Amino acid sequence: MPSDATLPNYLNPKGFGSRRQMLRDSALGIGALGLGSLLLNDGSVAAADASLASAPKSPHFLPRAKRIIHFFLNGGPSHVDTFDPKPLLAKYNNRTVSENLLTERKTGAGFPSPFRFRKYGQSGIEVSEIFSKTAQHIDDIAVIRSMYAQVPNHEPSLMLMNCGDSVQPRPSMGSWVLYGLGSENQNLPGFVAMCPGGLPIKDTENWQSGFLPGAFQGTFVDSQHQELSRLIENIEHPQITTPAQRKQLNLLAKLNQEHRNSRIDSRLDARIQSFELAFRMQQDAAEAFDVSLEPKHIQEMYGNGVHGRQTLIARRLLERGVRFVQLWHGAGQPWDNHAGIESAHRSLAGQIDQPISALITDLKQRGLFEDTLILCGGEFGRTPTVELSADGKPQSGRDHNHWGFSVWLAGGGIRGGTVYGATDELGFKAAENPVSIHDLHATMLHCMGFDHRKLTFRYAGRDFRLTDVHGEVIKEVCT
């Protein structure tokens, strides 16, 4: 307890200049203590130590998975052309469909898939020819054919799939997982989002930490590049030595701490953490992102394209303790094929079919598949009817369809060779065991050892969670 002489006089303007300062030093002052522990290292204000928010933590119960990799197919792949065969559509080819649900644009007759489906594995699950390599692992995959979203628009559906809310930006799924489990490697980001060429600024909210501490935000990597300095911005300092950088960061941390002590602003915490993480990454990132260190046969297994390379990088990150890796696909050429879907979907699937198959094989060979959870899918599906142009002519493409679509899961905690739910006979709408995005997130958190109802964070006077006030675990796809 401080002496009377050192007690602040809140009624004296000379003692404290603002009500905010008074609050900081009373009930809310503990935030400054947290920042102090964050910045301590070897007795100086520097890199964070084991008190970092991202240090490893224990889940609610024994997890089946320790890490997640999310293949996000941006733009909305067509379920009836990939993992949900609808042979009845052939009957309605060039014929009006009586039940045509409301979508963004006008659609016309039934549009049979231009791709062949066949059964794979002992489970005999049907998969499109454009994912024939991934289909070789179908006995390890659970296909959910009865997903549904809320609206047929990209931006809200992107946020819903990635952050659990379609209206307001919230912490992303990767941030929640990192918040719950922490990271096993403090010299690498716990949550990495890779996207060749990047996304528009407004889409970066899909890997944000929201109201969670800034330590849990995703680190973006532009995986179209091969040089480390271009993969991760500002990872290398072009002019000064590492000891000199350390001195600069020590000074910067002191100044930031003084600034932070008079404010309550999580953005400053995020900035401090980003500086320190970038400094620590200089030690490990060069090796982790260098796929040339892999044997030639492994590189060839993943393929020579950018998506093969980023998937191989993802595996290297996961085995080094990174908790959540998201691989965006379709940034420059999205799965949003309103016209010419046959050539576009074939090309897009051709870019990732081999890398996905290679990843599953590679994880198995390294003993990582059983505790790595894989999710693959987009923000919604596409209509089984053909999209019409402004003058009413068919465009050989499909409109957005949030009423029913497919995703698949594999790896830790997932019962492979499983199909759960179904859309109606034409593929318009989830008809059997409908699955919401909240249900999907609850199931993934369950595999990671969490009761989704108890993984909460208090903000603005209430406890928030990834699944909001919804969500049921899909026990049928879990082991």
C-alpha cells in the first residue's frame, strides 16, 4: 500500500489530469499491469515472455485435434459439381424447374453438372472428377451436404464462415482457436492466413482478432512470392543489425508503454505485439517458409504451382507449432462462376486437388493427420439452375445459393467415409439434417477440446463466443 504522500489526489488537477487516468489507476489499472508483463524480457521492456497471451493453454477436455488447416474456396464453389451429385438435374435440362428459390439473379432451367461423378473408396462416396485426387482419401473425409448460410451475398457470408457473424465484424475462427489454445512456437505467428496476391482491404476482417487481444490476430502472408522479404512484409531490416534492432524495440516499447498507460486501446497492444513478433520471426521464419529444404519428391508431390507451394509451407508451419493456418484459394480467379462454370471450375479445382491430396498423404506419413483438423469449402454454394443474362439467355453458369451447399472435414476427431445431411433432390436447399455455420464451428471447436458454449470472452458487458448463442455439435461426423 502506498503512503499517504504517494496517493494520487483525484480532486487535484495537478495530481491527475483526466477521469480516464483516475479509472486507469483504480479498477481498470490492471490492464497496465498486463502490458508490463507482456513487455518484460530479461529484466527489460522488450519481447514478451511466457506470460504472452498466445502461450500454450489447456482446452476444456482432451482434444482429438491440436491444429487446424482451412482451405477456403473464396467465391462459392458449386456443390452439385463437386461433392453433391444430382443426377435428376438431367431430367430438367432445358426445362423449367417449379421450385426456384430466391437468389440474387434470375435463373432458368435445370443445369446438369458437366462433370462425371463416381464412387471412391470403401465408403463408396460419390465425388466429381475434378477432385479425383482428393477423392482418393474419401474414407478419411466427412462430407457435410446440408450446409446453409443466411444471405446470398459474398461479404456477409465470408464473415459468417470466418467470424461467426454476417453483420458485424467479430474475431475470426483462427483468433478464437489461438485464444483458447495459444501457440506452441512463440517465434512464429500462431495464426497465419495465406492468399496469393492478397485480398481487398475490406476482406482482411476475415482473419482479424476483433475485440480479442491483438496477439490473436492473423498474420497475412502473400504466398505468390518465394523470397521471404516479399512473403512477409518488413520481416528483414535492410540497414541495421539485430542487436541494434533490439535496442530500438526496447526504446519503442518504453514509449508505447507510457502512451498505453494513459489510454485503454487494444490497438496499441496489437501494435506492440506485432513489432515483437516480427523481431522474433527473423530467427525462425526464414527456415519455416523455405520449401527448398524439402526433399525433391515431396516438392513434386505437392506440385509446382503457387497453391502447391503454399500448402507445403502450411504443413511446415503446422509441424512447427502454428495453431491455425488458412489457405485462401480463388482470390484473383474466384469460384464465383456465374458463366462458363465448366472450364472455370475445372481450372480452379486443378490448382488445389493435387496439393490437398498431397497434404493428407504427407500428414499421414509424418504422424500428424490424426491430430490435424482439415476444413475445405467456401462461403456458400451455387444454384442447380442456370443463371440468365440480362436479356434472359443462359450463361452456362450458376448463381449464389446460400440455401444449401457442401463442405468437408478430415483428420483429428472426424469420422472418415461419412456423408452427413442432404439437399433436396435437385440441390436447391438443405433438406435433411440442416447444418448452420454455427453448428460447423461448434463441431470444430469440439474436435479441438472445447465446449463452444464455454469458450467466451467478455466484451461490452456480455460474454461473446464464436457461435454467438447458437450451434450444436454434429456428433455423427465425430469419432
